[in-house]
Amino acid sequence: MLKIAVCDDNESFLETLKRIISENAINYFKDVNVQGFNNGQRLLNQHKRLFFDVIFLDIDMPEFTGFDVAEILRKQRRDCYIIFVTNHNELVYGSMEFQPFYFIQKSSVSRLNKDVVNVLNKLSVYLKQHQKIILSDEEHGRICIQYRDILYIESDNHHVKYCILDEYGSQIHIKVRAVIGDLESELAEYDFSRVHKKYLVNLSHVFNLDMKNDEVIFQQGFRLPMSRKYKHTVDTDFSKYLRETI
């Protein structure tokens, strides 16, 4: 379940934002719980017991501001996603030390709805890449990684090799028994795209597509071949990914 908190001292705006989030979140997440709070201390008290994954937080609240709340949240746990909500654009710069995921400006209901949809869409893409899986082989044993750690998957007879980026920026390869065609269907929802009969790539690591030379260019500087059979599909997948994340 994705647990979302909304905190704003304006009761009317709080209920509006909570309703908009609830109505739209079901389009992106299977199971969602949205709770509202009219002051930061109540939010923090509940957060200790429940732990919210995502927090929509008003910056300009009396006595206990959104920045005060964010500072405590970051000391407790760093892996919750803060979306600041404000009428004051000049406060955005001062919020960077709290590593917000995004910002929403208080505005008309129609604009607010559009901004919330945009944020929820970006969250859904981001959270998919941060889900964990377990891989194992004889050389490395059992390791737990996130989808975002996978650069690409290469077919190798009746096995596949996961090319993984470790915490030091080096590439390691985990060889497991699997069929790349099965993985193509399984990992499509996690933004992986088949680019060649031998390769399945993680679009989050792709820098660009070299359509002239039929190659996929990775952010890390290396390239993989892209076959004509998959060229159009890869281009469509990558364009869709960019639209959802930019």
C-alpha cells in the first residue's frame, strides 16, 4: 500500500487537495491510503507510527512551518518523498536542502488537478524503478538490487546476464537461468525495452538513440546494437519514458 499524507493549515484547501490526490492516485497505484493533517506536529506524530511514503507539505504554516516539518522528516528517515505546496515561489530555493521530490503551486482547482496528475505520474515511474529484486549466481551469491541498478540484460543461450551498476559505478554481471522473451513481457512495466534479440535495456539509463547507426547510447558512455526489428518500438518506448519523466 502507498501511504500518502497531506498537510496544510487551510482546512478548505486541505480537503480539496486530499480529494484530488485520492481521485487520481488510483489511476497509478493499486492500493492507496490518503490522510490529511492541518498542522505539522500531528503529521509527525502519525508518521512515527505509520510512516508515510509520500507527503504533500504546505511550506507556509504558522509557528511550525513546512521547512520545520521537513527537517525532522529527513532526520527520521530519508526515503519518503516530499512534495512542497506553496503560494510563494521565492521559498522554493530555500527548500532544496530537504531534497523535495517536486513542487506544487496553490492555484485554481483545474490547475491543481493537472499538477497533481503530473506529480503522481512521475512518482509512479520513479517508484517502479526503486522496487527490489533478488538475484543470485555462483560468483556473487545472493544479492538484493533495485530495478534502477540494472543497465541492461543480455541473452546467453538458456541464460541471461544482468549487467548491474554497483555503488562504486562499476559494472558487474549476474548470470541466471531465464529466457529474455519472458523477461521482456515481465519488465515492460518497469521501463525496460527490447532493442535487439540479445538485449533488453533499462530506459532510465539511456541517453539517446542513434537511429542512423542503429545503436542505443547509454548515459555511462557505452553503446549497444539496436536491430531494425525493434527500432520503431524502442523509439516509441523511449519517447513515452521521456514524456513521463521530464
